[in-house]
Amino acid sequence: MPAERATDVEYDVPDDETPAARCPYCDRPFRTEEYATLHVGTSHAEECTESERNAFEELRDDETYDLFTFHLKAAVSVFFVYFLFTFLYALVWSG
């Protein structure tokens, strides 16, 4: 028995590409295994297996850490640029 479709949305995959992974529940194609894992954990949370749920949670934790690291780098960069311009402004007006 084929998997039941979760949505009525059709996904066109170009002829020269093959999806790296497909959802085992709705057969949706994905470019990477990670995208498929995130999809299964969010769209099919009630029906996914324990190993799929663990893989989703691990991947979600990794993405949360990566997002935190990006925000930290962005904040440090903004503060650095702010203090650089403040220093340059003070240097120009003191001379």
C-alpha cells in the first residue's frame, strides 16, 4: 500500500536531477537527507519512528546551535563596527 499524501501540492523535480531523499510518509522529494529529516520530524511527528524522532531532535539541536552562533557573530560584528565608527568619529573631531 503506497504512503498517503499529506498535501495535494505537486513537486516537480527537473529531469536532470534526482532527489537525495524522499519522505517515507508522503513521498515528497528533498535535496538533502537533512531536509527530509526535518520534514519528517515536523510534518509527520505523530507517525514517525523513534529513530526518526531522535534524528530530528539531534538535527534540530545542531541547527539551534548554528543559529545561536550566527546571531552571536552578527551581534559582535555590529558592535565592532559601531565602536570603530565611534572611535573614528572621535579621532577626526579631536584633530
